[in-house]
Amino acid sequence: MKKLRVSSPLTLHYHSKEDVSEYIRAGLCFHKEMGFEAADIGVSIFGLNSDDRMAKVERAIADSEEIGIKFEVCHLPFIGGGGAKDEAYMTAFNTAMHNGIDVAAALGVDYAVMHPNATTISMKSFNRKEQYDLVMNHLAPFAEHAAKVGLNVVVENMRVFPGPMLSHRYCQDPDELCDVADALGIGVCWDFGHANISGIKQSEGIAYVGKRLKMVHVNDNGAIDDEHIPPFMGNVDWRDAMHGLALVGYEGLFNFELSTAKLPESVRRSFASYMIDASKELMSYIE
């Protein structure tokens, strides 16, 4: 396999969000300086239900072209924890999703990630058909809109939330994930951390996904909660995970998704350097 190009969300840098456009520009500059080859952006940063969102998008595109770091992947809005919310919440969320799809298309991203609207349910109460219908009813209008505006969307594998009972969350298993992707005619984003929490053997899960795999979220954890820590700091079996990428001939971005909110400014460059070094080590396992 050829060397994969490395990307990360803009949250790596330390800059005030008071001026969103300046925050984005600072993030692009930081990515360029630290050796990342592309950027992942959460489109909610543009204020998806605000009147000036497209003006901010135009500024971001101009800065991206000037600095030489492209927005190649993005996260669309998602419902924290999944599950049903009240009508007012869902109305605002659905508007934000459709606006987010338009923003992502304008940015020219290659793939935009959607979360299936499912929550953790006890196995005693879990009904696969009900959960499939819930997810499809939620995602189908967004996938249709994305197709109309020429945006490639992907659906991400989920993970269970910690609890004492045997439980399940729809799309944590590769077969459920692929059922949704195939029905919508879209690809898959594989989150290594989510798979680890769900007890999925990485290489087997990725092999099942196969050529549907268009994007990855690279992060580690202790198989209990979604910690979003760097590779080699949790218990993800990275050799097995990279073997999975080799099995399917994955050639997309090597895209990190890490928790950086509490990092002091003084350590962010060394943290970013570690990510670049870790990506090189991980890619040496792809065989």
C-alpha cells in the first residue's frame, strides 16, 4: 500500500473562537506548520442556522487555498447520545443538518460523516428491525439532499455507552453498519475507538466493511469510554487494525480524532508532532 496522507480536526491548535474565521485560519496555518496534509472540520463551527454562515465558508475556502491545506473531510452535526429528542430540538437539528450538507458541499470536502440516530439499549429491549427503521428514517432525507448537491456522505460505526447491563447500539456491529450504508448507497467511516469499546476485532470488522470504507477516525481508548486519546495510549490492537486497512486496500486519509480541549498551548506542538510520528509508526504496520 502507498503511504496514507495524514489529517486532523482544526481543534489541534490553541486560538480563541471569538472570531470564527480567524480561528479557522490559525488552525490551517498550524496544520501546515506541523506537517499535516489535510484538515477535518466540524461544519457546526460556521453557525449552521445563522445568516452569515456562507460568508464564513467563503473566507475559509480562500484561506485554505492560500495556505495550501484543503478541507477534505468533515463531521456533520450529530445528536449527542443518539435517541429521540423533543420536536423543537429535532426541527432545529434537521435544519442544521441540511445547512451543514450545503456548507460541506461548498467547502468541497471529499466525505462528510453522519452518525446514525441510535442510542444504547439493553439487549432485552433491543429490536433490530425497529432500530434499523429509526436510523433509516433519520438519515435517508440527509443522504438524499447530499446526493442532490454532489456531496459524498458516509455513516460511522457506533459504540455502546458504559453501563452495568448487557446492551447494544445499532451500527456498532459491521453488518448493521453496512446494511444502512448499502440501503442509502453511501460509504462507511470506521472509528477505531468505537470498535474497540464494542469489542469488535478491528481487522475482521474492516474486512467486512470492505470497499465501503472511505474514511477513518484514528483514536485510542481503554475499551470502556470514548476517550479519544492518541494511539498507543489505550488498548486498541493497532497491528490488527492496520492489517484491516491492508486487507481492504484503504487509500483514504489517515484521519485523527483526538480530544484536545484541555491541552495547554505550550504542549500543542509536541502533541501534534507525536501524532505525526505515531502515524508513521502505524503505517509501518500496514501489510
